[in-house]
Amino acid sequence: MSERARTIDLTTAVERAFLIGLDDPSDSRWPVGRSLAELAALAETAGATVVGRASQRRPSPDPVWYFGKGRAAELLDEKVASDFNLLIVDDELAPNQQRSLEKLLDCKVLDRSALIIDIFGRHAKTKEGRLQVELAALEYHLPRLTRMWTHLSRTGGGIGTRGPGESQLETDRRLIRDKIKKVRAELADVERHRATAARKRDRNHVASVALVGYTNAGKSTLLNALADADLYVADMLFATLDPTSRQVTLPSGREVVVTDTVGFINKLPHDLVDAFRATLEEVKRADLLLEVVDAADLDFVGQQAAVQSVLDELGAGDKPRITVFNKIDLLPADGGAPPASETTAFVSAMTGEGLDLLRERIAEALRGTMVAVDAVVPYELGELVARARSSGDVEQNYEETGVRVSGHLPPAIASELTAAGRNGRRRSASSRQA
């Protein structure tokens, strides 16, 4: 046998992806062209080369072919013309739709959900992130086992399998359900740890701010700019999966904890929202949300609608919020930015423009959750004064009997400070009488 004959090519074939989606005439909020462009960015993030795309105008998917049967058959011609070996569908497919398209085209077929789960799997770095992606993948694949294991769906033979037995399909379903149960238990531990950390922040009167927004809107870059941090940043979808918290100092000297969270996207798979629920609890616990919007994106309104949908699903849709329009350095000279208001801020996380105003906006929004205080704290309670300065918006002046602290504080520490002031006055009065 020649050396050439014994050589085996172990390289992975380049995945040449063809994209398809539906143009729903009743839904003008998210046009199919925009959705397929985003799907192309997702495919490229996953490492595929996009070689073509097609759409069909219809209100709902065909229950068997996704496209109408005739239009689906035309994909065979598209395959010959572009030589694609991967079909990616812009919506979540039912198992029978996926099976029909794979049989027709004799190639791998993925839907949008599977593609996003794959990207999450590539980018998850921490144990928690990997657990969350694993749970989403297991939940996604469980109802699709029939397609995956049709060739194994007969009862096995051999020693130990006689009697009633169970089919390979039933075995795999049981194993996946057991694995889902185990992963959920591990994620429940993560959630308990997060709850413990949140209670500690509450005891220390540290306000919590969560960054939310569409994927690639610049949340990590903004947190880097606010906290002078060095979080990983990349110009790609879902570069950040694992939540990261940093301390940010406001103009008054108050310190808050700002947490970067996973980006949202249109048609975000429910399995992923469910799997990342432990992480996204940080959004529900936050005192304030900063919704980061890519102001330079022509369809930022549609992106905001997708973000609102996920926040509603999490039960955080009505939380206090500042809308942060990022990337204003990329806007055209003649404007194009949305109107300003007290609940908006216009910034460039890259250049630093607008960050001072954003810090002031954050302080103003958090002040609404605090109460007014004016108390003289004895000098021996300097630690209490330091905590008040870091957890609220206060001024301090030095007087004969102590430090006068005035401004706004979280209710718990305000009560503590007021009580200390009263006790100080009583001790002072007692000493004068003596």
C-alpha cells in the first residue's frame, strides 16, 4: 500500500451554510431580511461560512417542510448552485420538520435555537456557564430523541436484557431526564450561593445595578469604562455569558455593584432563558437596570422590544430602568439619536463621552429608593459614618459633638444613623447635667 493510500484526512470540512426564514406579512416589527442578517452573524460566530439565503412569504411554517412543499423542493437547486452542506432555519423546528428537510437535502439541518445553544457552548468558560449550556442542550434535545435514535429504537438483546427490557430510545430518555435532574440540582446550589451573596450586599447596604441589553450592544465595554476594569470584550454575538460584577463609585462617593449579564436576542430559545434563570436572578434582585442599546443600530427599537420580552418573562419588566444609548460616536453628524429624557443617557463606552452624566443618572435613580437623613454621629462611630458615605448620597461636616451626616441613605442604615445620633445627643445631655 502506498504512503498516499495510507494517509487519512482528519481535518473538519468547512460548513457551508444556507439560511432560510419566513416573511410573516402580519409582523412588520422584525422583517425577515433583518432576521436573516442576524442569523448569518450567528452562523459566522459559530464558524460557518454563509453561502446563500432564501425566504418565503407565509404567515406560519408548513407543519412538515417549514417552507411550502414546492418551495422546499427548490432548495435542492439551491444546494447544487451553492454546494451548501448545512441548512440553518431561522425559527425553531419541530422534530418532524427537521427530519423531512434532512431527508430531502441529505445534509445537516439546524434551527436557530440549536445554533444559539452551540455558540453558548463555545463561549461558556466557568463551571456555572457550562452547566447552564448543558441544561439548555439537554432540554432541547430530549423531545428530538426519536429522530436521533430511530435506528436504536428496538429492544436490545444479550445477557441482562431478557425479560420486559426497555428500548434504546426509552433508556436514553431516562438517562437524559436523570442528567437534567442532576444539572438542575447543581444550578440550584449556584442560585443559593448567589442569594447568600445578595443578602450580604443587603446587610452592607450596597445597591445592585444590572446591565441588560441586546447582544453586542456594548455592555462589557461599558462596565469596563465605569469600573476601570478589563473584562473580555469582542465584536461578536454572545462574547459574554458568565455574569461579572464590579464595584463602581458614583460622584457622591457612594459605591454600587454593577453586574454584566448575558445578552438577549430576538427569538432567544426558551430553554436558554430557563437554563440561565439562576444567572438572570441577578436582574430580578437588582435595584436598578441599565438597558444598554446600540444607538448606531438602525433597528434598535426592534432590539429593545426583544429585550423587553425577555425581561417580562423573567418578571423584571417593570423594574426601575435607565436606557443607555451606547456607541454615540458612531452616529452620523446629522443626529439620528432618540430623544433625551431623565431616564436616558447617551454615551460612548469606547471614548468615555457621557459617562459622568450616566453616573449622575444612576445616583439620581437610586436616590429614589432612599430616605432623607440629617444626624450628628459621635466621633467614636467613625465606621458607621464611613459605611453611610459608601452606601448613600450624603455630605459630612465636623461639629463639636460629632460628624453631621446629611443627605439620602438606604432605609436600614438611615435608621441606624438616626438612632446613633439620638444616643449621642442623650449622652451629651447627660454629661452636661453631670
